[in-house]
Amino acid sequence: MATEKQIQANRANAAKSCGPKSPRGKAISSLNAARHDLLAKTFVLQCECPARFESFVESFYAEYQPSTRTETTLVDTMATARWRLIRMSNFEAAMIDHEYAALADPALSVPARATLAWRRATDSGRSIELMNRAESRLQHQFNSAFDRLRLLRQPGPNAGSQ
């Protein structure tokens, strides 16, 4: 949950934005809601907030300002990979928290209880192993899209070739 100070900073930053100026920029911007809605339907779970996802994706658009379809696709890939990475981290934390709550032994110190909770979560099946594999794949997707975006934007005759 954002603090009041973060909310005020976000509002101040949002007030600085005047939106796209060119007709092309306005045309691209007018499609954002539809594009983000399609992404949300594909990547947002029922237990997640679609508006938060759309804001998350929009922050990637604001940072990278894609100007072509290819750049837009790469930014979408980066945003969705990052969203899913955060989800995997939340799943892992929830699993460990669940095991932590089950270890109600008052004789255990907090670090010992947390360690045992982690061990129980990792021993209770392949869930964390599979999550770690998924995290690696998603991190690779993010890095690959980011590298391609940088490559596309490099000036020179070889820009975008590979």
C-alpha cells in the first residue's frame, strides 16, 4: 500500500504530464486503454487488481515511451514479465508465511521459525522449485525484451539488426 507521501508525489508527477502533442502520439495514446485492457484480461488473476496492473503497465509506457509496434510489444513483454515476477515472489512469501504460522512453538526464535518455515515450504513438494524456474524464465524474458529495445534504439546502420 502506498504511503501518503508516495501518493502526493505520484499526483505531483502526474500533474506535470501534458500528454502527447503530435497527432501520431495522440493516436497511439488513444489505443492505450484498449491495449492495457487486453493485457489485463490475459495476465491479471481474479485475486489481483486490474487497475493496479494497468497503472503498472502505464508506468512502463511512461518510462520507455514506445513509438513503434515493435517497441510497444517489447515494453508489454517487459511489463508483463515484471508483473508475473512480482506475483511469483508474492506466492513464495505466502507459502513461507503459511508454514511460519503453522510453527506456533514459542520456544523458537523468529529467525529459527522463519528458517524452518522456509525449509518446510521447500520440502513440501516442488512448488518453490517450479516457482524459481518460472522466475528465471520471466527474468530472461524481461532482460531479452529490454536488450532488444535498447538495441532497436541504438543509432547507426546496425540498429535493430540481429
